[in-house]
Amino acid sequence: MTPITGIIITLNEADNVADCIASLQRVCEEVIVVDSGSKDDTVSLAEAAGARVIHQSYLGDGPQKAFAVPQAQHDWILALDADERLDDDAVTAIQGLTLDDPRQAYRFRRRNFAGNHWIRAAGFYPDPVTRLYNRTTSGYLPKKAHSSVQAPSVVDLDVHIRHFTYRDLSHWITRIDQLSSRDAWAMKERGKPPSRYRPVLHALSATLRKLILKGGIFQGPDGFTVAMTTAFHAYMKYAKLNELHENERANSDDA
């Protein structure tokens, strides 16, 4: 089997990192963890699980995921988030790949969970993600939020990554708070100006997209849950962007 390096980025992922490393070790000869200042036991648990830990302050989603790539021992890279695991079908598929064409990257179906509940409504499945690629031709785009792998060619594999997205509904709301803050920071970093209208317009757009275009209106409680939480996320990230600009102006006036 062609050797693969697994890469994970972490911040306070003590509950997840060891299981994620074990999942990657099923198909990877090397696992690298890029940690951005965890205050819990993430680093010690990662090292105990056999990963090589590299410390790097957070650069944004794409740059952080790309940071360890030049330091990998192998050209083939398999990137997982700390709360993701390879399903058995993905392990079998990867073990059967020849990986003889560096121009090809491989895309997986992702199963998103809230607790033990697999959410399939309103675009939450199959949620395709490209995660296996060759660094000589492909890599993560330098986007600070919601980056993805760009490759000359992508092969869809009908196999799965499990994504333990949320422990429960309360954790779902907590994650929206965290991720909307990150998204607002990323938008401000790339120069996006404030707007009093964007929070509402993007929330309405997200609701219509999930309920109508993605069919959530016909998919029961899960469809409405996905639509409402997506709209809330959209509203909050633009509201927080406005807040960042307001705070910057206030600090400038005080100086």
C-alpha cells in the first residue's frame, strides 16, 4: 500500500483526538497533529497515541490544514477533523487504492451526527468532502474559513466518514457560537465591510435554501432543525462581523 500521512488540526480536542488518530492509523504510516494552543490534554494524548505534534498559532482553516503538509514524510495526505472517523468501508476502499496518479484526489461521503442521531436532512447527507490528495498537485485553498481541497481531478468514493458534529442540541448551539465567531474573524481578515442588512438577508437566504432547495420542509423535524440552526449561524456570523468593526472603531476613537 502506498504510504499516507494523516493530518489533524486541533484546539482543545482532548475528547476526540486519540480516537481520530487511531482511525487514521488504520491506513496511515504517519499522523501529524497541528495544535493551536490547547489548554486541555490534547497534546499529551496525541503524543501518547503515536502522533507527531507541531505547535502553530491558528492561521485560519485552510492555512492551518496546509501548515504541516511540507513536513509530512509522504506525498499522499489524508486530512481529518478531530471529530471525524473513517468508517470501515472507507478504510477498505483506501487500502484498495493504487494511488498511482498524483493528479487524482478522493472524495468521501460524510455522515453527520448529533449525539447518536444521524442527520440526513437538508443537505447534511451525503455532504461530500475531499480529504485524500497528493501534495505535489493538490492542497487546501488558503481560505481562513470553510476551506476545501483543490485538485486537478476528484474521484467520488461511495464510502463514509463519520462526523460526530454535535454531542446534543445544546452543543450544536455552542458550536454555532464558536464557529460564527471564527467566521466573523475570517471575513474581517479578508476585508469584508460591515452591513446592517447582511445578517437578516443571509439568515433568510439560508432558511429558504435549506427548507426549499434542499427539501428540508419535507424531511420532518430534522429538516427544520437544520434550517433554523443554519439561519442562526448565518445571522450571527454577520452580526459578529458588524460587532468587530464597531469595537475597532470604538478603540480607535479612544486612542
